Amino acid sequence: MAIEKHTKKMYDLYGKEYQRTREEKHKSRLYNEFLEVPCMVKAVGKLRGKTLLDIGCGAGIHIKNYLKAGAKCSGIDLSKTMIALAKQNCPNADFKIGSMTKLPFKNSSFDIVTASLSIDYIENLQSLFKEVNRVLKTGGLFYYSNESPVASARERYEDSNFKIVGIGTFIDKKSGKMIVLGRGWDERLAKWEMVPGMIMKTYIKTFRTQLQALQKSNFELVDFIDCKPIPAFKKYDPDAYKIFTKFPLFSIYVSKKR
């Protein structure tokens, strides 16, 4: 709960600046517009006549796409700043301020629930997934994106000769020094800066922890999608595009309510 409060404070204070960097296609935000968003929209697919809830909806960027695809959309976010932006971007959707762990909707209200890069603010995934399950109709689908297991397992290393972010064994041929990197089993609370002053704290969970939380919440994992950047990414940052075509930065978990 402390992390949720911190997240709300950061987005209330810096949400407009964060959204500006996305709209202006700042290099640090390209992975949103040209990697996660198109991958999630493609994964969700045909939506005509479907009811959809986006949790941690932010400024409504995803919902704008879901509305175009024919869905009847609702969104919820902790931040009043982000919800105000969402209402401007998507006047035809229903938005509420609140926690994704206490959804203000009746049982079996939605065909689909989505969560784009938002579940990592929650420590207890099982409590979150059970709440998502509650508001989904039987057979409904839950799509959420998160840092991929491969990306989460990377480790950073730096000395006078090397600066590495990776997994595996690296050998300096001249000195014979061997560097072994990786942290695949390391669950942790990460701290990082989204925009200047906007310090975020997110939970990194293993694939197994996420899978077990889904199973215990009456979900069946039916698909797992590694996100690839779309070609437009290359125009703005060719180096980052090259990196993210080599390994998945994000993955999408697709689960069905039993």
C-alpha cells in the first residue's frame, strides 16, 4: 500500500510532464509508443461489442485505441492528474479514480481486463488478480504487460574497461578475466527516475511467482507474448530499436477466467 501511495503522489505531481515526454516522443518514452502500446493493442485484437476495463489506465492512450476497435471502455487509475488527462483524450469512456486492488465495479462486469505496465506497482499480485477475476465474466480474458523475464534477469556491471547490461559469461581476452552476470531468481523492489524528480518504485517478480498468483486466482495462462518494436521505433532511436529486436523488453500475459 505504501508503494501505491507513493505512485499516486508521483503521478499527481509529475503526470503532465510524463505525458508530455510521451507525446513528444522523448527517447526515454519510445518503448511505450512503439513497443508496448502496439503490441498490447494487437494482442487484444477484435473488440466490437466487448466491455473492457483498463486498470492503471493513465492518460487513456490504450483506451483510445480500444474505443476505435469498438469496445465499450472503462478505466481506473490512482492519479487524479492522469484521470483528468484520460477524460480529455477519451470523452466517450467511463473513468474512475481508485486502486486496482479495490475495483468499484460489480462482479462479472467485463469481457476483458487490461493492465499495461501497471501491475508492478502492486506487491501482492494474488490480491490484485483475484479482484480482476471478480469483475471478469466467466471465460473473460485478462491481458497484462510487464517487464519480460529475460529483461528482468539482466545484471549491470561496470569497470575501467567494460560497461555491460546482460546475462551470461563475458571474458576479457587480454586479461582472461571472466564476468558472470544474471539475476533470474532475484525478486526485488526497483527504484528509478521516470522524468526529472519523478522517482518510481516497482516490484520485479519472477515468471513463476506471476504464474502461481494467476493460478491461485482462478486464471489459466493461455498465451504469452514477447513484444517486438514496430519499425517506426527505428526512426527515433536506431540503437534502441536494434537492442529491442534482439531480446524482449516486455511480455504480455494472457489469462482466461475459469
